[in-house]
Amino acid sequence: MSGATASGRWADEGSWNHGTVRASDVALHYVTAGPVDGDLVLLLHGFPEFWYSWREQIPALAEAGYRVVAPDLRGYNRSAKPEGVSAYALDKLVADVVGLIHAFGHESARVVGHDWGGVVAWQVASDRPDVVDRLGVLNAPHPTAYERELRSSLSQIRRSSYAFFFQIPWLPEWSLRRDDFAALEDLFRKQPVRRDAFTDEDVERYKRAFARPGVLTAAINYYRALFRRNAWLTLVQGGVGDQRVAVPTLLLWGLRDQALSPSLTEGLERWVPDLRVERYPDASHWLPVDAPERVNQELVGFL
């Protein structure tokens, strides 16, 4: 494994191995499973999570013969937490994914992302199609479609109000930290459709990961950096532009998503010609744990 060094410490989850790798300009913690010589699958988590968000998918993909790597994205959990908003610019997140693929000795990989991980995955496939064999996205909007909805849908603007709130200095961090991360617990307790999607132990693991020094600000800086980038692109070129994705793409979407409109799954063929969309009427934004069996079946079949 070129550039990657295993820590030698095994997770509680049986044979899932933890390690650290240098990707672009940061050290990223990861969990890996499956045969070393299997085709590489990268699983990119969202906000406010860490590698553990893929706990239902890792064993299924490993059993199917893939070499599965689930990193903590920069700023999260055990990965490096560089200071400043600019450290979380989208081009740096793309470079991290490219660096991960190369560090594990591959020229390309199957890339799957949920929420913010999906945002990053979309951009990697658009900017660096040479490193993406197939793209899987779960409840994360294509960038051009998201801009379309923000310009035309009052409903999506309301759903995105939290992202505008995150532009304020220090207050978002305080609001998420107060009352023992009560806001995070509400996300995991009240939004999923499946009642046992997040156990007490799961919620505590997320709280501990988010309580690590620097994580709160780093996670919110993703939103701040993207807002500044898109504002600049709007100023100089009228918007983010037509972000084309030429690789085969599977979009899985829980329709009971409180933050993202179902219309974000429509009209994407203009930018993503090789696309299949699967919608889940009885699942929320937390699709990987709301409908794990169906998600696993779709991912294994597609990848």
C-alpha cells in the first residue's frame, strides 16, 4: 500500500483495520476492510459524522470482494484539522480524495459519498473523472442542480437556512455544543424514519467524535468555504456553471429529507448523462442507516 501506514490497532468491529495516510497536505485517519487486492471503494461521510456512518455498508462491500476505505474527512474525528476557512475549500477536499486513491496504490476507484461526502464526490467526478470508475451519491445534490433550486425554489431556500446560519462566526459552534450536543442528538433521533437507525451507543460515538478539539469549527468551515466559493463564482461568471459528470453514476435518495428537496433528483441528465436514480419514499436524509439492506444491494450491484 504505497504511502499508507496501518496503525496496527484493530477496531471493535472485528477485522476493520484503522490507519493513517498522508493525502494531499493533511493526514487522514481511515478504516479499511475487505481483500487487499480487491477493487478500491472509497466511502465519504457527511456532516456531522465520521467514518462510522458507513458501518452498515462496510461489511457488505467487503464481503462482495471490494477493498473498502472509509476515511474521516479532513477536520473530522481523528483526521488532521488545519486552521482557517480556506483549508476546507472544495479543491482541497477533491485533492484529498485523489491523494487517498493514489496512497492506496490505485490510479482510480469507485467513489461513494453521502451528504457532504456526496458534495465532494460530485466534484471529484466533475474535476477529476480520470480517478473515478463509478460514482455513487446518497442524498447530496449535484452542484448545478442545487444552484438551480436555490434560485427558483423558496422551499429549498427555507430548507437550506441552517447553511446560511453557519456563515456567522462562533455562534453555530456554540449552538451545536450546548446542552451536551443536544442539536446533534436531535438530528439522529428525530429525523430518521427507522426508529432504531441510531442506537444510544451510536449517538454517543458521534458526540465523542464531534467533541474532539477543532472538529466543530472545521466541520462548519466546510459550509463557510463553499459559500464563499459559490459567491465568488456567481460574481465572476454568474454561477457554478454546468458541472458535467461523465462517469457512470448512481444517485440514491431518501425522499423524507428535511434539508434537501426531492426536485434535486430531477432533470440531472443534462449534466450527468449516464445516470440512474433510485428514490426511497420511506427513508430520510440518513439513508445509509434508514434503508441499509436496500442501499447495500444497490451499491454492490452498481459498483
